[in-house]
Amino acid sequence: MRLRTFLASDMREALGNVRAELGAEAVIVSSEKAKGGGVMVRAAVEETAREVLRENLAVFSEWHNAMAAPDCETHRHAGLIHRLRNGRVSEKPAARNFNRAELLQILRTHRAPDALAHALAETAEKAGLSDMTLALASALEKRMTSAALDLTKSIALLLTGPNGAGKSAVAAKIAAHARLCERHVRLIATDITGAGAIARLETFAQHIDVPIVVAESAEELSRAVAECAKENILAVIDTAGFDPRNGKARSAFAALAKIEHVEAIGVVSACSDAEEIADIAAALVSLGARRLIVTGLDISRRLGALAAAATQNAALAHVTRSPYVAGGLETLTPLSLARALIDASQSGRGSAQ
Amino acid sequence: MSFNNNLGKPHLTAIGSGKGGTGKTLIAVSLAHALAYEGERVLLCDADFELSNTSVHLGLDDCGDLPGFLANECRLEEAIAPVLGGAGIHGGFDIIAAPSGCGTLANSGEIGAQQLLGKLKAAKNYDRVLLDLGAGVDAGVLRFAASSDDALVVLTPDPASLTDAYAFVKLLQQMTRNRVPQILVNMAVNDSEARRTADALIATCKNFLNSTPDYLGAIPHDPNALDAVRKQAALLTLHPQSASARAVTAIAQRLHNRLRPGSAPLRLASAR
């Protein structure tokens, strides 16, 4: 285990330092106010992860050697091997000149929805920029908005989305971040039917030392939220997974989203079919979600689903790339998404940076 | 009267830390003393084969004959040295150690540990055997911890102590597959720091080992403890009302209560 102690002016800076130094797998083992101001955070990371990477290196090397054709996939594996050999130090890939057919191919490799890929390629071409990344960023900018959550001001965040999107983990991440901003937080569990759903949220709550309440109906939730609002406590509401395209489920969730003070946040996973995610995200938006959080970037090599979610008629609040609570919530701009899409095809880095 | 649930066998409690300098030996000696005040017949065994120093802590000329006992040259009754009147006397206990730096038992490793454990488990005259383990996480140290009835890991707020205590927990868990030691924090300036220190180890174990060690308690940073070490005297005799002595007594009572007939068995902490 590697253990490091970080001194920073605030938690946000400390967490950034933790990530930069120890990576996304790092676990915060303690945090406290530092003497003389600021915070002191102690974080640890197990060596096992790196050992596994070293073991995998041999496998990937063989795989790489077997790939003779200089196509996109080969570049991806070459990039992956390069990353494994060089640890976390990454080299910025060289700029690529804009080429519409090539951009279209890249977007297809990411399994972006066809209509979106064509629309982005066309807008990028019209931008008249010679750099492919900048051209794509320009196209994305016309279709996506970033709007990070302001956890110092939010009152009640209702996390909705399909099963397995990572709503409970996102709830824990939001609660942890809010606590680091010195905001009082309450987790509200509404999934009373899912096997182990409340127990899982309770485990998260215990881990980050946040109280949890259970609301079994819209009325109970309304009361719990009103209480939080009165006491200036951030309510983070975890809900049962559902298909937002299903009419019956829609009406139930629409009622929750209409509760006073509640902001609905759609949560979707990047590890899904892009067309499905586009449909689901659109349905969540129509249910009142004005912002989306996309999870699972750590395990998603193709970013088409991310691009599809980011270009819906809702702002992209955050993305997550770690199952750990300390992994945090990151923001993604059109430029960083464009860079991720282009670079992943060059270097094998499958997740947004 | 025997306090032991083990039907004639002593209860083996191992005290380890991974890192040296955490105050393990002072704790072992003081716990032996405090448990004796609770009425237990205690044998303190210095299981640091290479650099034993329990006798130094107590200013004893005779620390028993651990090498002779291991070599079957003498019986346990002949190999122990009584401290403060010896086991069975209120506040007294027995000790068995190798003379510091004698080298006889150096490199005995896991086999030596196994042999000694077998012999100690047959020590029917005692309610409890406290094993003061050496620093480090070699096979011998881990064997003692793995084969004892319960194990304590001592750590201080020092970050290096956290990593070494974690290594101790991890390797012990790997060796036994399911056992996790209880946490004892030493030298914290206050309860809050002690709890934070324990929580840091618990959080690390939860995340990386999927196990949750129990927090047994803390012994605060106390100049009286240092004074007792320097004067080579028992803490509970020299400064019985000091904060550290009171903390040791409270921990001893906790351990003792779990040993009494009819009380809940010690949770040897399963990984979960």
C-alpha cells in the first residue's frame, strides 16, 4: 500500500492532488482541518492494481504483435501498451488534420449513433478549423452544455435513471463532495423494493458518515425534502432504477420530480449502447431532468454513449470514472470530450480526460 | 478460579504492530499487569526471538529461560520468572523470554513459533498467555498472530505505523483467510486523534481487504509512560493513576470480560 498525506487549501484541491498523485483508485483514509488553515488528507492506494497491470502487459504485448493491420484498433492497443509501459505518464498525441471521412470513422468506432456522427462531422467541417480535435470540439459545443452541480447551493437532488447506471454510487459521491464543502447532507433512500438497495446506500452513508432516511412514498419524500430545505441540508435522493420510456413508471417519477425544491438529475452509464442511452437520456429530460451525470468512464472504451448523452437537450453535470466514492465527480467540456474521442482512437485511451 | 472458557487451556492473545517503536512491549507488560489485577493468571511471553526486551522494561535480572523451554531442557514452571509475586498473586504475573541478544532463538522463524505455540497451549496453569510479538511481519510473527486465540495490532498516529499495521492485518488475513486483529491505538494526543487513527486503518482495510477490524481502545500519549520505561518500572505500579495506566486498565477489563465464563466469545473478526 502506498500512503500519502496531502496538505491543501481546500478539499477540492486536496482531492485533485490525491488523484494526480495516486490515481483514481486512491482511497481517502482520513481527512482533517490542518493547523493554520486548509485541510490535511491522507490517501492510500493498493499496489495490487499496478501488479495486475504489469501482469496484463505481457498479454497485451502478444495481442499487439498479432495485430498486423495498421487500423484504428491497432492504434488503440498500441496506445494501451504504451500507457502500461509508462505508468500514468501520458504523452499528448500529435494534432490531426481535419478530415471529414476520418472523423466519421472515429465516431463510428466509438459507436456513436449514426445520425449524431453525421451531424457532428458536418458541423465540424463547417467550422473551417484545420485541427480535427478543435473542429469536433466546435461541433460539440453547439450541441452540449456543461453545468456542474453547485453543492453549496443545491437543496434536493433526485437521481433517476435505469438500473445499474450507478445512482447509489453517484449519490454517495455527491454526498461526499458536499461534506467536503462543509455542507450538511442527508441521503434519502426511496428504493424500498430493490434487493439490498437500502442496505447498499446505508453502507455508503456509514462510510462517509452521512445520515440516511427512507421515504416510502411521494408524500414522505416531500416531507423529508421540506425538512432538509428548512434546515439548509442538502438532500440527495436515490431512486429505484426504471425505464423512463415506460409510461407507468414515467408518471410515478414525474410526480417525484415535481416535489418542491427537487432538481431531477438523470444518471446514465457510458457502458451502454449509444442509441439506447440517447433514447433513455431524452426520456429522462422529458421527465424534467435538466442535467445528466454519465458514469462508468473507467470501463468504457467506446465513448459513443457518452457523446450521445452529452448532446441531449440537458446539461452535462458530471462524469465519473471510478467506482470509489473518493473517485469523485468530474466535469467534461466540449473540448475535453472531443480530445477524448480523437485521442482514444490514436492512443487507446478509452476514457475522457 | 479459572476465567477461561477454553477448558484448561490458556487463552492466547498476541500483540503485534508491524512497525517497531509503537509501544508494543510497554502495552504487553502493562496489560499483563492489569489482567493480573483482574484476577487472571497471566504468562507474558516475549515472542521476539531476536531482540527481546520485556525484562528490560521491568528491570528484571531473570527473564526466564525461553531457549531452554523450547529445547525441552526444562519444564515451563522452571522456565518462567515471577514478576511482582508471580501469577496467582493479586497483580502478579509470570514472564518467559530469551535473554536479549542471546542469539539462541534467532532465525527460529515459523517453525520455532509453531513449536512454542504448541507448548504454550498446553500451559494449563494460566488463564491467559500474552505474546509480545517482534516488529516486522516475518513468517514467525505472523504464525504467532495466526495461531493465537485473538490478536491485537498496535498503531500510532504516525503514517508509517498505519502502513505497517495495514501490512500486518493484510498478511495475517491472507495467512488465516478470515482473521482480522483488533486495533489498539497508542500515543494519540487525545481520543479524537485515536479514533481518527483507528478509522484510517479501518477504512483502509474495508476498501482494500473487505474486512473490518474492531477498535479495542486507545492508550494516550503520556509522559508517565515514558517515565516508567526509563525507570524500568511497571507503569501500573509507578503511576497507577496516570492517563495511560487508566487506559490500559480499561482495555484489560474489556479483554477480561470477554474471557469470563458465559460471556460472549471473542470475535476473531471475520473478513466480510
